[in-house]
Amino acid sequence: MLINIPYNRPAVLDYAKSWALGRNPKYYDFDAIGGDCTNFVSQCLYAGCKVMNYTPTFGWYYIDLNSRTASWSGVPYIYNFLINNNGAGPFAVLSDENTIVPGDIIQLGDENGNFYHSLVVTEINDGMIFVSAHTYDAYMKPLSEYYYSKIRFLHIAGIRKYS
């Protein structure tokens, strides 16, 4: 039976602070094969939930480079997982800049609606959003310093695990 558990946002922020400007050796560095941004976001999410979804193909998990889902490291795939997840692990709802909170996810896209970059929200202060990311490593970088045509905000609504 699935039960809802709280999302540990402080753990997400601690993880981002520890690893935004470096690489955790427990995880493969995807920079050389397309970028590490969503891998980093997944690591942050996992720090806040400690629950993976081991469903083949459509789940969200990482064991090693060759045993993981596309949603762990791919921008559109993590979006699809988070928005559609009815099983174990984190799940999200589309939000906006006025309702996101630290620990939520932002994705940036081009004018054609192709989303190419994932970031974790690490602070909101006086209406300014600060994010952390990999590929172009950043910690507490103002969202206003990024260039993009489209943006989507994913509020992590909760976590489910099997009891």
C-alpha cells in the first residue's frame, strides 16, 4: 500500500549546497554526454525523499550509469515522471513563480517549447528566485541571470512510498 510522506526540503537545500559546485562520486557525471543538470536535480530530489520508483522505463531510479531510468537524467523525462507519477517517489504539479518554494524544480526551454535545462530552487528572497544547477555549475544564482524563452515551475507536492 502506498502512503504519503513529507518532502524534506531542508535536506534538498543541504544537498544542493554540498554538491552544486562539485560532483558526488556516487553518481556518474553526465557532462560529457549531454549535461548533468537533471542528474543533479534528481540527486537533490532523492536527498529530500529517499524513495526511488523502480518501475522499468517509466519510473525514476539510479543504481549506476547502465541501470537507471531516462527520468533520472533527462529533462523531458523527469518532467513526465513528476507530473504523471501515481506510484512511489516524488510527484509534482505545475506551478508558477509566485507559488514555488525552495526545493522545487524549474525547467528552461526554447521558443519552440523544447525544455533543455533543469534547476533546483534554493532560495526565494524579496521576490527573487535563486537556483542551483549542474552542467553550468551554479549555487544560489539568480534565475534572472538565465536566458530562456519558456519556463515551467514544478512544485514538489509530495512523496509516496510503500508501507
